[in-house]
Amino acid sequence: MPQEWDIRPRSDTCVNCETSFQDEQDVFSALVLREGQYRRDDFCATCWGQQEPAAAAYSTWQGFFRLPPPPRQPALEKETAESILRRLMEEKDESRRSVIYILAVMLERKRVLVEREVKRPPDGPLIRVYEHRQTGDTFLVPEPGLRLDQLEQVQQDVIAMLGGDPQKRTQEHDEDAAEENTGGDSP
Ligand SMILES: [Zn+2]
């Protein structure tokens, strides 16, 4: 019995005839255990009718194929990491301190902000002092004390706020980091 659960998304095409599903078309799905792995197969009605009774199927169901929703329209005035950071810091919403911290780190990496000082109050969190390179504004950003896995989640949330694709942006960040590393090693 396999231990790992995962969700398999619905295919865009019939597994048998490879015809693309149309919007609101009937789709027949089977979750089949093969070689210790669950595999999901999606069939059009015609191909499903030609199947042997699905004895091997772990479960079967019938549904509609739905075309994915169109991509979200960009907002008229696009929010940037900086505009969101400024807004959230003005709102002084304690629950957003993780988001504020991540935005500040992002802007530091983009060289919009530069870290000027780290304050270590005897009681309370470490505070990073950032300065805006262009305007000279100072941003005092307390560290939220996130664990690495929490940090990851907040990063995804922030990228979503910016209307981006989390996966893509993460890769871009990794590339940025790699460039910075190689740049630092050169004589
Ligand atoms: Zn088919």
C-alpha cells in the first residue's frame, strides 16, 4: 500500500484517443494502482464506453471538463513591492509583519533599499534599518522570527500579492543569487 498521497490534476486530453476535452464535456476518470503508484487516467465518453469494466480502478468518477479561467486582468495601477511595503507599514497591522519583512528583503536584493544598521534591543525583536537609495527614506523593519518553512510560505504570499507566478519568480531569484555569488568570487 503506497504511503504517499498526492493530488493529480485532470488531464486536458483523453488518455486513450488524445482528443482535447472541450468545455463542459463529460470526462470519466479512473484512479488506478499500477506498480505501487496511483495513476490517474481521464477518458472521453466514447473511449470510456470501450473500456473493460474498471475492475483494476481504485476509484472512478464522472465529471465535467472545465476550461481553466482566463488569466486575471492586471490592475489599472500596478502595485509594486515598494508601494505595498509603504502601504502596509503605514497601516501598522501587526499581523503583516512577516510580509513587511519579506518585502523589505526583496527590495534590498533589488537594490532599492540598502541595509544601514541592525538594532538589537535588549527586549524585543531584532530591527533592521533600511534606507531607500533614491529617496533616503528609512524603513525600520523588525525581524518576524520566522522558521525557514514559514519564510517560504510568506514569500509565496508576497509574490502572489505582486501578481506573479510563485514558481517562476522563485527560479528568477535563485538565478539572481547565483549571479551575485559568482560576481563576488571574481578578483
Ligand atoms: Zn477518447
